[in-house]
Amino acid sequence: MREPVISFYNVSKSYPLYGHIRGIKNFLFNFPKSLTSMRQERFEALSNISFEVYEGENFGIIGNNGAGKSTTLGLIAGVLKPNKGRVVVRRRVSPLLALGAGFHAELTGRENVELNGVLLGLTRKEIRRKMDEIIEFSELGDFVNRPVRVYSSGMLARLGFSVVAHLDPEILLIDEVLGVGDIRFQKKCLDKMMSFKDGGVTMVLVTHSVASVMNICDRAMWIDNHQVRMMGDPAEVVEAYCAASNVPINTNAVNKAAL
């Protein structure tokens, strides 16, 4: 029997709401009441969800905006902690989330590759061994030796994708990043994802692209209103999700994604 590498046990996550604060004077003069109100008024992003992802599985998460999909990835990555329940992750996580968000503006692309690799848990020796491969995949050319503050958002995203995609991920978290760059580079990214799939890398994909879920994922989970609405075969989950949203499945997009 396969062992899960990601386990959520009755997990809930909420955030405090600060919209009720009406000026610093009012907050200070009514400090006890204001503090109690801050603690009580919260937005619930996830409510008592449980699921498991197994080693080598490609697991898709779909749902409307604000349903709790990205919060789920944040909990897996360890950048968020649950308010209730327990999250267990048994392998090293490589996040493909906000690509380029962790880059230092004054460092060059090459220097940022090394910095991000260290932050992701690799040694400098391991990163330098893969440096040429990362730079070649990003297609940045001479720009890799310039400060990233002169990069476009597309160039930042391409370098961010290249870093994570070449660092031997064990669990890869993907949040709407398969649209990086032009059409040709998007195809290159998709091919890289498929090589991970063939290589047994565990992938968790959050996306609005039902075509990607149906063609890449082994199982899918639909989060609706901050709870698990359905989980199982990707085609069945996508069909139910689209039916509930009153949106037809784009079969042409599905067929193209399979090419």
C-alpha cells in the first residue's frame, strides 16, 4: 500500500479581519473592545478539510476564486500554519508559486539562482553544478548577468520557473504558472511538467485550466466554499465543477493540451 507524502487532518485556516478599525484614536481609546473584536472577526479560508496525496501522484485542485486553493498550497509549503487540525508533509517541497517573488532586485539573475537554490535547501555546489542548465532553459542570454530590477515580469517568471524546475523536486507545488512567457516557452514548461510526471515526482497543481487537470493529474479535488466538495477522477471532478458553474467543458482546449 502506498504511503501518503502529504496529509491534511481536519484542517481549518482563518485570517483576522481589520476592516472594522476606524482610526488609531478610536482603537486606542477602546483598546480592550477593539482587541476582542479583532480576535473574533475572522475570514475562514479553509474549513475542516482532510485529504492525502501519495508519492508520485499528480494531484489537481480546482475551485472558484477565494475558495481556498492557494491557502492549501501555502499550508503544504509550510509558509502558513493551520488554526485547527494538522498538516504532515514527508518530502522536500519545491514551490512554483509566485515566480520571481523572492528575487533580490540588486542581484543579477545568476546570483539570484544561487540565492533561491540555497533557500530551497540545496548546497552551493549542487546549484553551481546545475547553473548552466538553468540559465539555458530560461533563455535570458546576457541578461542573466544583469540586476533583475531591469527584468520584465515575464523574464522574472521564466527565471523563477527554471530555478525550481531544475532542482530535483520531490514535491512540486504549482500555482497557475504554466502560462509563463510566450506560447513556445509555455510548451517548453508543459513538457518539463510531463517529464516530472514520467519521473515519478509528486505534483500538486492549482489551476483554473480544467484541460491541465484532465491531462496532467491522476486525481483532482474541488474546493467549494472553503470545503472539499468532491475528490476523485479528474474528468468526473471537472465535469461536476463545470456543471455547477454552468460552464461547458472546453473539449478543444483539453485535446490541444494532450498534444
